[in-house]
Amino acid sequence: MPIYEYKCKACDKKFETLVMGGSTPECPSCNSRDLSRLMSACGFISKSSGPGNETIVKSSGSSACGSCSSSKCSSCGV
């Protein structure tokens, strides 16, 4: 059950929602089903283990994983 980001074509509101099965989401602001699904930025951690290269680079987008406080997450693999 993935979380998708949408933009409502009726009121321009952006929101995230959990989509179960084949259900069609609706805008929480105006209840419209005329939506555009947005591309979500994903987060990652890159670890370098070479001598003198002990750097960690983190990147996260605006999706739910960017604000997750868990140290392990089965949905994003971090």
C-alpha cells in the first residue's frame, strides 16, 4: 500500500495519501477526484568505506520518508 503525492486540478491543493488496492483517492480539501499524481523525491544514504573516504551523504525528498524518525524502514530500505 504505497503513499502517493497528488495535486488537485480543482483547487490546486497538494497532498499525500495512502492508496489501498484499486481505490481512487479524493482531495481532502474539496473532495474532487480530478487529480494529478506527482513524482515523489526519494531519500537515500550513501556510505563510502575506502581509506580516508569515511563520508556519509544523505538526501531526502519531501515525501514521508524525509520526516521519518525511524532508523530502519522496510518501505524505503534505509
